[in-house]
Amino acid sequence: MVSNEQRRRQLAREKFERQQQRREENRRKARRRNAVIAAGLAAILAAGGGAYAAGAFEGNKKDRVDAAESSPSAKPDPCAKPASGSPSTKTWKSEPEMSIDKSASYAMKLNTTCGAIDVKLDAENAPHTVNSFNFLAGEGFFDHSKCHRLTTGGIYVLQCGDPKGTGQGGPGYTLPDENLKDAKLKGKVYPAGTVAMANQYNAQTGQGRNTGGSQFFLVYQDSPLPPDYTPFGTIGEEGMKTLKKIAGAGEQSGAGDGAPNATVVIDKASVTKS
């Protein structure tokens, strides 16, 4: 007859073996996700709907939790607490009327909990995008919104611009793709310091052009990407330092693509003309 103590040890051993099997399976899933991140880049930058909902980023919640448990401990949050306020819930039915001067210089400043990010905007080559950001910043659309996504493998970007913080939000309208033949994108690489629009373009099907909204990504290290995402700005030196600090804290999934460990909130976004 098996004693209670023997039975207890047997159950504990079986539980440990199940945990080890589950963790090993999660490691394999994480490796597959990293391969997808490096190769399937269009899905990574989906700005809502289609590719995002299909699970290229989200995946199964339990799998993400288990993967995080098997990864190294999260690094401490290097950022301050967000300013008081709530994210915007505004939406509009159509793109705002053109109000910027395409021959003028514009700059965007993101005052975040992790430091300021200064961006020189390219109104000449991406007028619709810059005009939209000028409008949305003036409406307080980006204020109190989280930068919801950090990739640390394959490509190296921080994604922001969704007040919902889920990757599904937007302003209610879409923008045309612009500046895709920018000489800086040669070799299918978005260089460090680039700010570009996320969208729902799927290179395999050729569908999803002109689907940019409000979500954008900031490149903190040269990233191999096809020229499918409107480049509309360049990050300044201080802004790059802020991005490096955010990237240095890592992301939560442990798989190279997830919510940043740093609490990155845009307290205030502004666009100025000079």
C-alpha cells in the first residue's frame, strides 16, 4: 500500500514534470515567435484589425505568462509615474483638411514619462501624415496614451499612438502611404532615428495600402523592413537617449515582442512650426 507521504511525493513529482514540459513548450513557442519577428515583419507593425488580431503579436495569454516566467527577471522600470489624466476617446470620420505649409519646418515633441523625444517632421515629403499629427496633437489625442509595444529582436522599434493601448485604436480615419521611396530606406532598412507609420499592409496579399491611422513606430536601432511604412520624421539626439533607456529595460513577454517593461506614457504631445 502506498503511504500518504509517498503519494504526496509522487503528485509533487508529476506536477514538476508537467511544469517542465510546459516551460519547454513555451521556449519552443518563443523561438518560433522570434523567427516570425525576424521574417514576418509586416504583421508586427499592423495598426489594428487583421494581422494584429490574427495573433502575430498577441498570441495566447497563458502562453505569454508562462514564457515570461521562464525568461530572466524583468529589469526595473526606469521611468516616472504618468501625469494625471485619461487617454483620449475622440474619433473623426475623415482626415483633417490640409492646414500645414509643406515648405515650412515642423517639429514634434513627445514629453513622456521616460524623457522627452524630439522629432523633426518631414512636411514636404509626407504632408498628409504631418498634417494629421499636427491636428491630433492639437486635439490632445496622444496625451496620456501608452506606448504599447516594444520589439527587441529582428527589428528594434517602440510603437505608440493608440490611446486604447491595445494596438487596435486609431483616430477613425486612415491616411495615404507617403514617402515610400525615401532614399534613407535603401537596402530595405529603416535606419535608427526613423519615425514611421504603422499600418495593416500585407505584403503577401498586396492588400492594406493606405491604412495608416495614428499609430507610429520609433526606430532605436537599424531595422530590416521593406519600404511599406510611411517615414515622416527623424528623432533627435536626446530622443534617441530616451529610446535607448526604454529599450534597455526590455519587454514583458521575454520573446522579443511585447509590452515594454518601462512605463512609457506620452504625458503631452505637441507639434510646432518654425
